Amino acid sequence: MSTLEPLLAHPYPLIRGGGLFLLFLGLGFLLSWIFRTRWLVFVIGGFATGLTASGLSALLPSLGSPSFAHIAGLAGAIVLEMGLIYLTVTRFKDAGERTLILAILFVVGVHFLPMGLAHGPLIVVLGLLLMANAVAGLKLTRVPMQVFGILDALLKMGFGAVMLLAYPALTFT
């Protein structure tokens, strides 16, 4: 252990970076649902800002060094998400905007499940909530899609804030 690492390393040292990413991504998504004519600008802006902030989180005091399992969980979840989004877009491209967007939001929730290896059980709970929200949006067709999109964004922001500011040391044991 280097002298820069804390005596008791956090079980998920990437949690604050993940929280920053979720905060900015969620904010970008929220703004995209509010300002529908500029949705793409806000989605790309939220993603880029979140990715940058997540990288810069390495400048925060160390929570410990990520293990191979942390990195593998993060990378594997991203690869899984990319593959599932491709399959989802291919499968639902003609199903209408509502179905396509909510199916993509469901896939995003799915990718948070293996990300639990990197960020802990809190992000798994987020993934399950996002999946349930997307399924509700697919079933409750009389409720405007924006309701589910805004709830998705707020969940990401809320969990991101907890991960960044409280970074609870919840584990799977």
C-alpha cells in the first residue's frame, strides 16, 4: 500500500467517480426531457461532462486502488450495454419512439447489474429501479413517456449524489 492510500481502503474505490458520472449524465438527461428540441445536445453534453468529471475524480483523496474485478466489472458492463443497445435498436427500430426509448432505458438499467462489481450494491439497486421504471413506461401507455424519462434522470442524479457525497461502503456480504 502506498502512503497516499487510506489505511482502510473503500471496498469500491471507483464509487465517487461513478457518482459524478451519474450526476452529470442524469442532469443531461433531465434537461433533454425538459428541452425536447435540443435533447441530443443535452445528452451528449451530460455524457461528456460526466465522463470528464469521472476521470477528474482521480484528483480527489484516494479511496484505495481499484482491483482487477472493479475494472473488469466496469469495462464488462460498458461492453454489455453497447451490445444490448445495438440489439435493442435493431429489434425495436420500427416499434415507435416510446417503445424504442423505454427499451433502451431498460438496457441501461441492465448494464448497472454487473457494474455492481465496480461500484457495489447501490448501483445494482439503481439498475433494478431503472429497469422497473422502463417496464412501467412500456405497460402504462396512457402515462406520458416523459414522466418515465424524468424519473430515470432523477434516479440517476439521486444515486449519483449519494455515491459521490456519502460513498457508502455497502458490500454484497
